[in-house]
Amino acid sequence: MPPESIPCDHERLDLLETTLGEIAPGEKVILWSNFQYSTNQITALLHRLYGEDSYSQYDGQAEDRDRQLERWRREAQFLVASPKS
């Protein structure tokens, strides 16, 4: 049985949302995340704010990481990545 995930409120996502609002539209951004849960929170925020096409995910969860990286280079503004990828 997988461990239970318990959400906890914190200000990091609020700070990230504020910071993202200061970035020029179309400017490429890489967001590093060490933990899968944090990656999921970041991608959920980006999806809510900018839509599904605004980001690519480059980590162990991505099915085709090379394709995700190329999609970020050509289309998406944000790349959510893990340093261990």
C-alpha cells in the first residue's frame, strides 16, 4: 500500500504564483523540484494559471522526457524538472 499523502498549506505556492506574474509572457522558465509531490503541486498551479500547454514536465514521471524537453524548447513557457532526471 502506497504511503498516504497529507496536504499541508504553505506559502511557497503563493510566492511562486506572485513571482510567475512578474515574468514576461513567453519568457522561458525552468522550475526545479526535488520531490514528486512538489512537482505535482507546481504543475497543478501552472495548469490552473496558464493551461496545460504552458508547461512541460521533465522528471521520472514523464513518459518521454526528450519529447517533453523539445516541447518546452518550441512551445511551452515553463519546464518543471527534477535535478535527478
